Amino acid sequence: MQQRRRNTADVGIAKNENESLAIAESLKLIKADNLINNNDIVVISPNWVQLKDPSTGDIVGPNSFREVVQFAKKNNPKRVVVAAGSAGQNTLEVMRAAGFEKIINEEQVEFVDLNHGPFTRIELNHNRPSATNLNKIYDEMTFLISFSQLKMHEVATLTASIKNIAMGWPPTEEHGHPKKNLGAHDDIHGFIRAMAEKIKIDLSIVSANPAMVGTGPHNGIARHTGIVISGTDPVAVDTIAARFLGFKVDAIRYLWDLKNMNIGVGEVEQMNICGMELVAAEKAFSKSVYGEEFSVD
């Protein structure tokens, strides 16, 4: 696995009812402006799993998506590429119906449908599948941004930055809809871990505005919390996201494995958390979602 751009577990937690402002604030907290340079090929992978209104928490929202695109463009990188691969529907249909195509055109960035080639092939530290095709942008990118809503997931426990990439990048040309044909869902935690070993995420942005709770990834309840987590270590970011839902890192196997493989930081004490204090953020999240305050510890 290649090194991330910043090999520290910097995490920013911001709260603002305006999701775009919360994203900007969380990025400022971790001093993200200096992460991207003018030689970079930046890839943004938003969660566009299927055609649902962003108010459901199923996919990211168009205004916040524009905020992330504009952030990626700030330092004039060589290319900015939006790369997504819907598991449930045609990616282009999701992109157009939800208003993302208009933003891509207005911001003059590229688009790649990850469900189609040309492909490169990677081997995976996993039994089934033991390899997968990935769009060739995998070989070209120098900086990857994962942008996802926080969701409970009925088998993966949660959707945050790591699962967004691990299940968004394998192409439906090979894995089918909803990407189950080759066995990725037979041991989904093992598959997510294996994909995270291969694909470095330089910047993770996880929005809980709204978050999907109750169940997921598609039929849960959307709750607006105003909270956004951004960070330079996807394991750290997803560990914080999991705590909002009431889980420690031990409860989510792929996070536990990645932590123990030293691919990321899963211990809160080893993270550089800026902005909201963790306990205060957990209480604010639970108050918005459940009507009562609680924290994991």
C-alpha cells in the first residue's frame, strides 16, 4: 500500500446546519489546504450508490458535492476527476437525476464511471474474489478523496469513507449489480479490508448531515445532526464515525483488522482531533438522532 499524503491521524469535527459550511470548517481544522499540489491528479469518489434523494441520507448532496469539488480545485492540480460507480443503478442516471452532472460541467472537472473500463487488474489479499479489475484511473491518481454520508449498514455495520471506496470502485461489468457476482458480499468485511490495503485514501470526508440510522444502507431513517468529520487517516475517521453510531473500533471487523495491520489509527488517544471534543460530538449526535445524549465511553 502506498503512503497517504499526510501520514498522521488528523481529524476535524465540525458542526454547522449548513452542510457545505461544516465541510469547509472540518477541512480548515486539519489544515487541508496544503494537502493538494499543482502536480496532482485528484480523484473525488462521492457515494452515489443509487438514485435516492439526498435528503434520505442515501447519497451525498449536490451543494456539498460542489464544496468538495471546489476544495479539490483550489491549488490548481493537473486534473480533478470525479469517479463513481453505482452498485444499484446506472451511474450516469444517478449523476444526472441528482444534479451532479450539472455541477461537474459547471466546475469543468472530469468524470469517470468506475463501473466501466479501460481497466487495470489488482490482486487482493482475500480468498473470494482474490483479484478485481479497477478503472485505470487507479494507476493515474495521486490523491484520493472519499466523500460519503454516514450510514448504518445491515452487513458492513457502517458506511463511511473506507466502505465507500471499497464497494464503489469494483466495476459492475465484472461484479454485477449489486456487485455480488464474484463473492464480494460473501465476506464483506474481509473484502473491504483487502480493498483498503490496496487503495490509499488521502482525505476522508464523512457527513452526518444527514446520517442514516436504524438500518441501512438504503431503508434507514435520515437524521440531521449538522456534524461532518474530515481527516487524513480513513481508519481514524471511520473509527470516530462508528462511535457516533455507538460502536467502538473492535465492533467492526474490517476497522479492527486495518488497525491491527497498522494501516491506520484506531485508538482515539493516538489521533489529533481538532474542533469539537469527541465526547461533546457524540452527545450532540445522539441528541439529534435519539433525543437523548450519550457517549461511547
